[in-house]
Amino acid sequence: MLVNQDTIAAIATSPGNGGVGIIRISGTLVPEIAKQLFNKPLIPRYAQFSTFLGGDGGIIDSGISLYFPSPASYTGEDILELQGHGGAVVLDMLLRRVISLGARLANPGEFTERAFLNDKLDLAQAEAVADLIESSTEQSVRSAQKSMQGEFSTQINELVTELTELRIYVEAAIDFVDEEIDFLTDGIVENRVIKLLVRIQEIQKTAQQGRLLRDGMTVVLIGKPNAGKSSLLNALAGHEAAIVTDIAGTTRDVLRERIQLDGMPLHIIDTAGLRDSDNLIEKEGIRRAHVEIQKADKILLLIDAREAESDELLKTLPSHIPIIKVYNKIDLLNIDPEIKQTETGFSCYLSIKTGQGLNLLRQHLKESVGFNEATDNVFIARRRHIEAIRVASEFVENALNQLQINQAGELVAEDLRQAQMSLSEITGKVTSDDLLGKIFSSFCIGK
């Protein structure tokens, strides 16, 4: 348990007027604040109708009070929740009264941060709280719940335990090098490292799926003017999100649309047509298009199927971002819709006007990032989780190579230690104050 912590308070419900508004208070001053607010004894985990009093004895509001004593509470500290009417002014009056009694306004995510610091949640579970609130699909809600209940953490902890046991085995072999049995060449360690690597890679795939559920994929539409970028945006979005005309250069700014492909969030960005232009507004739109291109997960290069490709345009695109060439207007050439793989990537032949091939493109976008509609066993994951698992996988691979090629016990042990440290960052067993600050500052105040 943490000691000498300030008592914090915040409005826990969304801004604006509503039927009910909740103020949450956590810390050692909770009993004294409750005494001043409604002058009645607190009964743990019992909903009491209470009148909330101001400093002059007048009534600010009335509603339900709930008391959760330490340590059996969300934060691990004494918690008091005041459930009154949801008017913005009355909630502000009540919050100011609580602050006048010794509490201070909570920082973003501070309630959940205290839950983490008091060992009520590990870091992955704490992040899942925010992910649950921000979920935009049913699948992401279910996956966030799995992470919040500890399924992701359990799998990570099992890997860390196996790494610890392997390190002990390897380091013991180093210490007893004079024994008749060489524990590093008897196959036991090698088999365990191989199984561990397979397990890490399985979790990596599942975590990648969870990352897609949380963050989605950002797709930038580019091409020459009138290639069909805005039309494709409208077709994927299912409504008229962008203006479409026969006039080249209609799109001057960046247009953004968020849709779902069978549960996978997709961020579509329509950009100005890429061409040489003397128009200052169009030139600014083209500059912004290049900015968005650098941040894309995938680029859809729209090409009029009746025209020749522009090699000059391809040379301006970043080489590290996958590009799908989308040949539009195949209805004018009597070409069948298809997706085929080439030496440089994938090409999709479709007609946005008739809808031919659009489903092929949708399915390819999901398959290209490994998205699977079956999400029953998927937990929510963040980019930092993916990176930590990737680093751990690389260290375990290094350990396997050192074992198979050099039988270098010291290097094997060090690689396993580094893998263990990387995975421990996910649950917060090993972490920095900077990382904690970055994570919890993204939470809403009151959570």
C-alpha cells in the first residue's frame, strides 16, 4: 500500500447534463469528508440516500453515497462515490465543496494509476480500462474485457516464469561446468527454448490482432486527380463523405473517415490529387497529402485503368509502406475484377462506379494485416505491447542460435534475461516513471 498520498476527487461522469452525475473521492480523508458532507456514519458497500451539505449547512444536492474502505476498493484506498443529479453546475458546486474539505482535483487517470501502484491491477490491465472506455466495436469491447480480467497478463506472466526457470537452468550449467553431464548440449534446454519461441510467436499473432481491434489500420488514398479516390472513400464509408465531380482537383484538403470492416476499425484518408500545380491552395493540399502518406499503414494508389502508370509518382512514395495499386474503371474496358500479386506488391482491378471488385479489396485489406473475424480468444493490445513481444522474440531467437552454434552459456543466459525484461515491461514489473506518466495521462479525468 502507498502512504502519504493526497486525497483526490473528480467528476467521473461525462461532461454535460444528465440524469445522474458521479463524483469519486479516494484517499485517507474520505471518512472526514463524508462526515462534513452528510453527517452520518459510513456503512461499507451500502447504498445510502444522503443529503450533501455545503459549508454554510445549506443543501447542495441529494442522492446516493457509496463507501468502499481500504484495501478492498478500486484504488486500494478508501473510496467514496457521490451519485447526485447530473447537472454541470450542481456537480461543480459539489466538487468544489469536496476540494474545500481537503481533497485535490485528480490528474487524468490517477484513480487507475493508484490501482496499479497499489497492486490492484497490473499495467496491461490498467491500459485495458482505458481501451474498454474507448472501444468502438463490440469485438474490441470483448477483447478489452479479456485484458482487463487478466487473460493477457496471465499469458505474459507464464512466459516470464518459463524464462526465469530457463535462466536458472542455464546459469546452473555454467556454475557446474566441471560436471560429467553438459546440461547445455543434452537437448533439454534447446527443446524448451524452441517451445518458448513458438509460444511467444503465437502470442505475438494474437496481440497483433488485438492491436488492430484497438487502433485499426490507417489507409491513405492517393493518385492523380480524377482517378477515383473520393469515390472509393464514399464507397468504403457507405455514404457521401467526399464531394465527387468531373472537375480535376476537387479535393484540396485531407478528408478523414473512420469505418469498420467486419469489426476491424479502418481509418481512411482521402488526399488531394498528386500533380504539378501552380494553384496555392492545391499545392498546400498536395503537401498535406505527403504528410499523411508518411504516417500510413498502407497506401492505396488509385490508377485509371485506361491510362499508363506513372513511375515518377511511385518514386515519390516511401519504400517501407506497403502499396496496393487499385486500377479503377474496369467497367469501361470489360475487365474482370481481381486481385493479383506482382513482384512489387498487389494490384486490384475494380470499378467503383459499378461496385465490381470492392468486396475483393475489402477482404484483401483485412487479410493483408492478418485480421481474423473470429476474436473469441483475442485480447486487446497496444503498439508498445507488440514491440515488447517482438523484442523478446528476437532475444529468444538469439539465445537459440547461441545455444545451437556456440554453446555459449553466458550469452544464452543474457539473451534470456533481456527477453524476460522486455516482457515484464508489458505488465509493469519493469517500467519507468516516464512510461507511466505517458500511459495514465491519456486517461480521462475521474478514471
